[in-house]
Amino acid sequence: MPDLVVDYSLLESTAGSLNLLIEEFTNASKIVNSYQDAVADHDLLMALDAFANNWAVHRQDLLTSMQSVYQMATKGHNAYVATDDKLAQDIRQDGGK
């Protein structure tokens, strides 16, 4: 039984999900502005505006953290795949001895 088991697809999908969230957070103001004409409820419009604009500093802190985790997940995935590929190549060259 291996000492370490890494779910490559989970690691990759986690990075992908983080990337989507980073995009949404980065473009929050643009997204809200694009929906302003379609939102008829004033309270909802104010809530969307507050989300997009009033907590920009906190959102930036979250973005920084999410980008760090995204980079770790992406680099981790790439490193695990490269190591796995190298081990497989070494085994093939040795003939499985």
C-alpha cells in the first residue's frame, strides 16, 4: 500500500474552482454594474453594490489568499504528475526489475 495517495483530479478541480472564484471576485464590480438595469429591487441593488464596492479591501485580502492556494494546488498537481511520470519512465527503463 502506498504511503501517499494524491487524488490528481480533485487537486486539479480544486484549482479550477479557485480560478473561477478568483475571476468572480476580481470582476465583482463589473458584474454588478452589468446587472444594474435588470435589478428592479432597490434593496437588492444596494446589497449587490455593497458586495462589489464597499468591502474592496477585504475582498482583496481574500483574493490574495485564494491566489496563493490556487498556485499551491496548481504547482502541487504539476509536481505530483511530473514525479509520477518520472517514476513510470524509470520503471520502464529498468524493465520493472
